[in-house]
Amino acid sequence: MKTTKYIKNSIDRFPKGYVFTCGDFIEKVKSKEALVKALNRLATSGKIVKLAKGKYYKPDQSPFGELPPNQHQVVKDLLESGGKLVGYLTGLSIYNTLDLTTQVSSTIQIGRNEIRSSFKRGRYTISFVKQKNIITKENIPLFQLLDALRFIKKIPDSSIKNSCKTLQNLISGLSEKEQETTVRLSMKYQPYTRALLGAMLCDIGRNEVTEKLKKSLNPLTSYTIPGISEILLSASRWSIK
């Protein structure tokens, strides 16, 4: 089978919005130069779209035009390496899905142990958030909540008070075991993140899991998070003003 025909047949089997690279074909196509030329011709014809250098996707159409691939597809090579999980979507990438904002950002934020400088990939800016805990699939939803607490002052198109209410509801909906795990993971976050988590847990009646949080904080330090004291009754006990 000729190179171009093989590539076309393979692309036909890809789901729409799937991001692929030369690596998806290299086992069957020995000439990388021929492969790149064939992919670029298909991009020029509109059968596929070039996302960035060496990255393409099969476009999907809606009544309003072409749909971009989902954010996970755009950065999946930055989330896994050698079959191992090394990153997760967080921050601006997931605020919309957590109902913290109605905005859909053109910045994709990734939590990783090892971070790098921001860069552009197609229409997106890719940036990184340092995660000091070991990243596991089970803990990703908890990391996302803790990251939102960490950046609560920077959530776009939302007041701190509204963000606080939403996050407290999400934390309240966790199982007791998940709440305990969240406390453990928060030990590697900033003090004001731990204080905010502690106040939320106290307000929902989980005082018994906050002792570790309280001991981790300097009793002489206070944290300024405007509007929080209007939402969290326990804010002052956690030196939040």
C-alpha cells in the first residue's frame, strides 16, 4: 500500500479531534520525509489540521464551524511519558468544568512535578503549575481542588466569595476518606491554602480532620483573602481576614 493511501486510511479510523504525530505511522512508513510531506499535503487540503510543528488533528464540524480538539488531546504528550502519568490539567484548564467560571480559557495549565517555561501550541498557551506531591490518577481531582484554593484570587469572571462557595460545596461532597487525603496532600501547599481548607472543613463540621492543618500553620501569621470572612464562619479561627 502506498504511503499516502496508508496514512489516509489510518486517519479515517482516528476519532474526530484526535491529535496525532508522525509517531502514529512510523512503524509502517519508514521514510519520515515522505510521511511529513504526506501529512502536510493533507493539512493543506483540509482533511487534517496542523496544530503545531509535528502535531495534527482530524477536525470535527459543528453548525458553528470547526471544533478544536479538547484540551487533554492538545497536551496529552505532556501528561504522560513512557506510559507513566506525569501531569494533569488544572487551573484555567478546569475552572469551567468545576463551575467556577463560565469562561473557557485559551491557556492550558498543567500540574507537574517538573515544570518548564510557558510556550505556544497552536491557539493555546501552555503553562505549568508546580505540584510537589507524587501525581496519581486517584489524586488528580483533589489536586485540582487544592490548586483552585491556591489560586482563588485569580479565578477569572468570578468573585472570591462565589468561588469560595463553589469550592466549599465541592469539598463537602467528597467522601470522608477523600477529605482526609486532601488534608494530607495540602501539607505540600502554601500556608494560606491550608488555612482556607481548614476553615472550609470546620464550617462543614469536619473539625476532627483539621488538627494536622492547624499544627502546620504559624499562629502569628494571618492571611488576607477579601470576602472570605463573609462566607466562612470559621475564617477568623484560621487567621483569615
